[in-house]
Amino acid sequence: MTKKPAFLIAAAKSGGGKTTLTMGILAALVRRGYDVQPFKCGPDFIDPTLHKLVTGNVSYNLDLKMMGNGCCKQTFHEKGHTHDILVIEGVMGLFDGGVASSAELAKTLDIPVIIVIDAQSSAESAVAVLKGFEVFDPRVTLAGVIFNKIGSERHRQLIYDSVLTKSSVPVLGFMPRDARFTIPERHLGLYMGDEQPLSDESINQLAAAVEQHLDLETMLKSKVSLSAPAPKKRVSHPRPRKKKYIAIAKDDAFSFYYPQNIEMLHNNGFEIVPFSPLHDESIPDRVDMIYFGGGYPENFAKQLSENRLMIEQIHSCHVQGIHIYGECGGFMYLCNSLIDIEQHEYSMVGIFPFRTVMNRRLRSLGYRQVRLQKKCLLGPKGVILHGHEFHYSKLETELLSQSSGEIELLYKLDNNSQEGYSVGSAIGSYVHLHFGNDSNVITHIYNQLG
């Protein structure tokens, strides 16, 4: 067992500045020369890309609901063992989300919590909020508090004086309001790290502000004990094992992938071959499977629709019986057409006889437990898989009557609805699956590829 500095950055509520402060703290630690391993509590795809933008290291999801305790612990210890400092960004408010909350993850990993309190338009009342978090669950260790959006020195002093008499939580600093540090947003949340939502100059300014206003030295006194990683175990399989090739759509339109899923595939006999439905004209040669993750196809619908050579290639692969799997945005691309927020309709691949229509309001959000209704690429009938759903589009099914292909429903969800569709060798669904809860899915995929 080795001890390393580690903490989870949580907040009293969503929108309190947790992500911005996390980026600032990560950037400040990197500027000091530390090798920081970031993590994200919850199923989010976007925040981990921002962590990577700042640290240069892949940020891994830790989600008790979707991945299970064992996978979360293994990921945390294995990925953190070779780095100097481990930092987890929480999700929503500290106690929000039940079993998937930041508080439950902190208890599971025995990691101290730094709580961020949005103090805008309040003073002593912000300390009352802190006191509530301090006593709500004694099993959660609060290593310190950061008061965010401080407006003046008088504002800071009122809060500080109140903390001294009302709370025993160490004050790690007061972060002033500064519009320069606002990260731009859109319908699915913040912009991805690859899109450079903050310039290098802004990141440096944010890191400098953290150094000036926060107590990093005290933060680094928070430590966890890490187990030495066990020898890597590949998923059991018969020998010899022939390499399988998976083409993975990766560009500005398709970027939502859990890194653990990709690594599990890579570590168990799969060669990952990236390609771009936006820019390439053909699928990579010799592939056994094509994987379309989620992302923003609605923002690139015109370009995707105009790349007819790529669409024809995907159709050819489908006719040949090559397995195709699409999640959320990838599923939308594989449908007949997409209507964007401006009501422009664009033809898509057309494997699934649906039209997807973008809405300005969120259509679906939440964890999904999937029971397979029949044997398919992902597992035998009855197998339970875990994932998450988050989208602004809806599925229109009027085109089903015009479909010449046989379409089947594959998933029964834990809310008693049905989802997940197959047409020949293609599977499409709005649910983003995480394979960490049952690594047997990797073996099954491998075997199904022949």
C-alpha cells in the first residue's frame, strides 16, 4: 500500500463552479510539476475531456451505479498508482444521485472531500449551507471548503468570521467572481476539451488565480492508500486468439466513448482502428465490427449527409453482415434521417427506419439497466447490461411501415420500456453502455465476430 495526495472536489449544487475550479486546481498542480491523474464521478463524457486538456492524462469515469463498486475501485487504484496526485471531480451536489452520488463514491474509495460553496448573493447563510454538509453524513470526510464567487473583501470577511465560530471545516480559500473563467456551454453541456473552450492564456490565468486565492498545500495533505495494481487479467478465452479489428468513428461528430470500454477491447484481442464519418470516404479495410459512439451529429448533419461515399461504404458493410453498433448520436446517424433544431432534414445512413428530431428541451435523462430480450452481439438472452441515457432528440417511427428489413426490439429497460433495435447485423440504441460491470460482454462480442 502506498499513500498519495488525493481528494474529491464536490459542490453544494450544480452550477456552483465545480468544473471551473477543478480545471484551475488541476492546472495549478500541473504548473507545479505534478503528474495529476483526474477522474470524473458519474457518466459524463464532456468533463473528462476538459481534465485531459489541462493535465494531458486520460480522465476516467467512476460511476457506482453504472460500473459497480469493484470496477470503480479497480479503476481508481490501477490508474492512480503511477501518478503523483489523484483528483476526482464530483457530480451535481455532493449528496445528489443516491448510490451514484459523489458522497457514496467518496465513502467507497475512502477519499476526502473538498466542498465548493457558491457564495454569490449570500454571506453567513453560505456558512449555514456548509454546516449542513458538515453534519449530514459523518462518514463523509470534509477536508476543506472553497467559497466561490466572492464579490469583495467585505464579502470574504463576513463569511470567514462566521466559519470560525460555526464550523470546524478548514477554509481552503475564497475564489472571486471572474467572467474570464466561464466555460462556454451548449445543449448537451460544456464544450469538449478537444474544441479548446478555454485558451492556454485563460487556463494559465485560472491556474494563477488558484495559486493566489486557494491553499494548495493544505489540499495536498489529503491522502488515500492505494493498493498495488494486480497483474493484468485478460478476459478468459480459448487459445489461440486471433486479433479482431474494430473501426471506431472518432471525429467532431462522434466523440462520446468511455475510455474503459476502449481499453477493455484493446486489452482483450481487439485492434482499434479510428476513422472519421465526417472526413473519410471509406471504412478501414479488414474490419470485423464498426462502432459509432455518441456525440453531436446534429451539429454536422449537413456534412455527414453529403459524405455519400462513406454512407455507401457503411451500407456495403451492413449487406456483407459486418457487425455495426451505434449508441445515441451514432444511432441517430444510422437512422433514415435527422431533423436539426432549425427544422432542416438531412438524410443519414438509413439502416434503421426512423427519423430523429432534435428538440430544444431535454427528452430523456437517467441510468438504464438493460435486459437483453434475445441473443445478440452484446450477450445471450437475459443478460443485464448497464448504461446511461441523455439526449435532446426524439425517435419518429412512421417510416417503420415503409421498411423492407426486419427490425427487432432487443432491450427491456428497468422502467419497463423497450428500446434497442436490430436490423440484420446492426444494433442501435440511445443507451450508452459501460462494460465495466460485466466484462463477459467483451468475450461475447469477440466470439460473435466469428
